[in-house]
Amino acid sequence: MLNKPKILLIDDEEKLRSLLARILSLDDFIVVEAATAREGFKKLEREDFEVVICDVKLPDGNGIDITAKMKSLYPFTEIIVLTAFGTIADGVQAIKHGAFDYITKGDDNEKIIPLINRAVEKSRLQQRLAHLEKKVNKRYGFDNIIGKSKKIQEAITLAQKVAVTDTTVLLSGETGTGKEVFAQAIHYASSRSKNNFVTVNCAAISKDILESELFGHIAGAFTGAIKDKRGLFEAANGGSILLDEIGELGLDMQTKLLRVLETSEFLKVGDSNPTKVNVRIIAATNRELAKEVEAGKFRSDLYYRLAVFQIELPPLRERKEDIELFVNHFLDHYSVKMNKKRPSVSKEFLDKMKCFQWTGNVRELKNTIERILILAESIELTVDDLPIEIKSAASGSSDQSGFDLALVEKQHILKVLKYTNGNKTETARLLNIGLTTLYRKIQDYKLE
């Protein structure tokens, strides 16, 4: 072990306590002694211990009762109970109260040392898991949602209230408004946070395989199904599942999803026996599902089951006071990622960013900042660093000549091609355009 484990030894028999303390010290444990329960609790308040070894009978308390109290106050500390001859039942009772194990007084260190090592391993594992859980909750929790505008704060308040329940949630809003971020925050603020959070993009999976992906299949269900497959709903059992772009589901799949909502069970492809699951459903859409219902494209009964608690996420153009926060956040993020010095931002730069409509919302702003930082050469970002579409839209000068716009666009594409060493796929991604569009512009501008 990298750090010496700390052991608290509580026993009123001084000779036995000193002997055991010496044995443990020789085995590279740090041992702190206490003669009473009261003294032991005082030491626990001041120091962290992986393991407490506690006698059952103490002058001021019973070891079994002490075990229960210690575990409630210090859940990551493992307790080993010392029992005298003929009191093994006490040790068993202590385990029921949360003790790691018990040892009989007089056992040799060949039994004691391995037992303590196992207790130390468990204590440290629990601490590591708690630390990881805290990091995950910090990364995906509500504190991670950027925004101080009234509309986003109202959405956060609603999400926080519903998170502690098991209610189905429908997140609606334009593409790029942060629906997945909200879904993650709802999951990690719920009692299901220790279980899986599964995301499904309903629009990205072929309709031919969507049912199998969601619900799984059994061997022989169709050609190529050589073994049973667990679906995403099973993977999310005990946790939450985000059904993103749920408005893209066909009516047949909507019927199957409705059954899951109503009965908490489904049929795997090719199976006749239903599978039970305990899953919280969070749905997200950029469509107006109420209008889809009117048009006959979405089942009304499914819509009403999904929209038990609906949260509308505002577009970025309606929360312009948050744009500066996003700009600084993404500059911090990409400066570290690109190993570049983080530039400052001029007032004119921010003013132009705030005037732009951001039809792609936060996602579009994020991609824009990445492109700007790649091409930036100065220690301060100015209007000159902005893409032409933001300059034009912000200034209102939409009647620029085709020659001027073409020239700026040509130079911009050349810059990005140079940065990517001619990698057209990466260039198209950074420019936020399709690869086919890039090839067409390369041909139009005779860049090759």
C-alpha cells in the first residue's frame, strides 16, 4: 500500500491493547490507541482511520452499539470487533450492525493481519468510489449548467424539482439548447444516480434495427441473431434512459414505447415472455409534439404520458446575457485542449456575438469558438477574428458585394485547410459545413 493504513484500537485491557498495537506497528500499520469508547470517538473526530478495532465490552459502552453509531457517523471506516472466548454471538450481532468482521482475543496475527488488510482495501475502495461519484455529480450536475438569465434559471428550478421524483420528463427546445445536459443533471440529482444513464438518439438508429436496439432480441429471432442480446432499456434498468429526438419515432414503435410506460415491461424481438424493467424515461424533442399529434404523426396517448412534466429550454437568442459566459467557458476549455494561451476578448467582439441569432444555439457557438481559437494569432480576440457571417449579421450590412464575401470565404477556407494540413473531413467539421459543400467550394474557388 502506498500510504500506511491508520488503525484505531479501542480496548480497556492495556496489556492486550499494547501487544496488539505492537504487532500491527511491526506490520507497517499506524496504530492509535484508546481505552474507552468516548476516547475513541474523540480521536475519530480529529483523525481519519481506515479501520477501527473495538472490544465488545468497554467501561462506557457496548461494542455492538458503538459499531452502529460509528458506521452512521463514519461510513467509510471499517470496524472489526474484538470478542472474548464464548462471545462469538456478540461478533455476529456486531456484523449485523455494520461491522466488517470479528476476531477472538488471542488469535495470532496470521489471522488478524490479512483480515485488517481486507478491511483497509474495502475502506479505500469505498472512498475512491465516493470521490468518483462526487466528480461525476459535479461534472453532470445542475451546477454544470451555464446561464444566469431568467429563462434558463426557471428551467433549472423546474428540473431540480422534478429530479427528486420518478416522474417522466419531456424536454423540448431547439437543437443545441442543452437538452441532454439537462437530462444528465436530472438523472444525477435523482435517487437513480448510482445506476446507468443511457442515451438513445432515436433519429440516428435505423428503423429496421431500432426495436432490437431498444428492447433486445433472443437468439434466432431473425437472420444473424446468433445469441441473445440485451437492449438499451435493460442496460438502463434501475437508472434512467434519455430518448432523444423522440418525435422521429414511427407509430409502430410509439405503441411499443407506450406499453413500457404503462406496464414497465416489453417484449424482446422474437420473445413471447415479457421482460420487466424499472427505468425512468426522459424524452427530448425539437419538434412541437402537440402539433405532431394534430397531424396524426404522434400518438396522443403517448404524448400525454411523456408530457407529465414538460420543460421548455429557451434558445440562445432569448438569453443573450448568457453569451459572454459561454464564450469565456469555451475559450477556457479549448485553450487547454489546444495547449494555447487563452486570449482575452474585446468588448466589440462580444457585442457582435450577442447580436448574432445563433440558430444552432449553444452547439453552434461552441463550434464557432473552436474555429476562432484555432485561427487566432493575437492575445486579444477582436471583430477581425469573427467569421464573416457574424460580422455581416451583427452590422446589418447584408448587401455586401458577392466578390467581397467570396474573397473572405475563400481566405477563411484556405486558413482552415492549412491548419488541418489539407484534411478535408476535419476542415469541413471545423467550418461546420458538409463535406460535399466543402468540395464544391474548393472547386468553385479553384483551391486545388
